[in-house]
Amino acid sequence: MTKRRVCGFCACVLLCSVCNAEGDPPQFDRPGIAFAAATVPRGAISFEQGLPDFQRSSEAGSRVTSYAADTNVRIGLTDSLEIQLGTALFNYMTVRTAGAEGASHGAGDSGIALKTTLPTTSARVSWAALGSVTFATGDRDFTAGAPEYDLGTTVSMQLADKAATAFYVNLSRFHDETTYTVSPSFSYSVTDSIGAFVEAGVSHTRHNPDVDVAGGGVTWMITPVVQLDLSSDFGLNHASPDWQGGLGISVFVD
């Protein structure tokens, strides 16, 4: 898909969605490590696009930088259950070593997920669970090579009118290994349309060093149903990516 077609599609979705803004602002799953503790309403669609997302890692004299146009489409099946379809139609990666430099591009893996909100006894607390499977559909340099299964949950608590905290836990199964990820975060509404958050994340796999990152980001609701986001996390140890994050747009259509 060319850049012109992508921009044209985003513009059409944006224009069509402006007329559909009613009720509370939508809760998007991007940016950040955790997903929102909410689902889209029945019949509604949330289109969430990286413009792009990126990651840079350095190890043993080499540096790998990757960019991904991550796409996630969330469709409300009921008011408490949604289906998600995700992929990265375009990826670009550069590899630099002391004596050489190479680049490649192609499509990434695709996945499907179900997300549901869970019952709670407090109006200030919300939580949701998401189960997903990612299939090895990507090109050679952008595929995991085998299916990956994930089950995660996010618990969110409203601390005040403008402040909230969340805690995310995820189990990922790939081949014969299980990775456990936890991520606490704190978010604050700077204005009615601008928000900011800080987060940390730790991923543990039995036979590998932990991956530790920390960072944050900002969101801007440019209309009641269109959000721009910018986020960045930095690695805290040698096993972590040096830098990861992204720029993105999310559009809600009711």
C-alpha cells in the first residue's frame, strides 16, 4: 500500500468519523505497553495505526533499527466484547555493523484477538482481559516463524478527576517458553484534550535475561473521536532495546 493511499484512507476515515462523536471519549489501546481497560461499544469500530512504531537495539558492535506500520482494528461485538484484527503491512529494518550496512522491508505477522470487560463493584475500578494468537504470516525478516499465544489483563483505577493508574499483566507462549510481562503506569489529563502518562515494563523468560524498560508519552484528542499519540520507552539493561516507541493515530467510528 503506497503512502498516498494510506494518507487518503486515514483522511477519509477521519472525515467520516467526525460526525459520529457522542457520549464519553473513546478509550484506545495505543499508546503504551498496556491496553485500555475498556471495549468499544457494539457495532462501533476503532482504527489504530502506527505512523510508524519503531525500535532500536544494539549488541556486539551491531545496531538494528526497525519501523513498523502497526495496524489494529477493534470491532465491538457486544457492549462488553470486541474482536481485534492486527497486522503490520509495511516494515523497514536497517542493520549496521562495523563494516557493512543492510536494509530490508516487507509485511509482518498478523493476529486475531478477543477482548472483554470484566465485572467490578467499584465505579472507579475497571478491568479487561485480552486473549490473542499471532500467526507467522510475515515476510522472512519480519516474522516470528511460529504462532504466538497471549493472555493479558489490565486493571485501571481512577484516583481523581484527572489522574488514574493502571497495572498490566500478560502471559505469552512461544514455542516451549512462556514470557511474563508486568507494567504499572500513571496517567494524567493535562487538559480536556491532552493527556500524559509514564510507565515501566518488565518481561521475564526463564532462560533469558529480563527485559526492563521505562518511559511515557502524550495523547492529543484533535477531535472527540480522533487521537494522535507520541510515546517512547528506554531500555534499562543490556538485554532491553535501546529505544522503542512510536507516533500514531486512532479513530473511533460509531
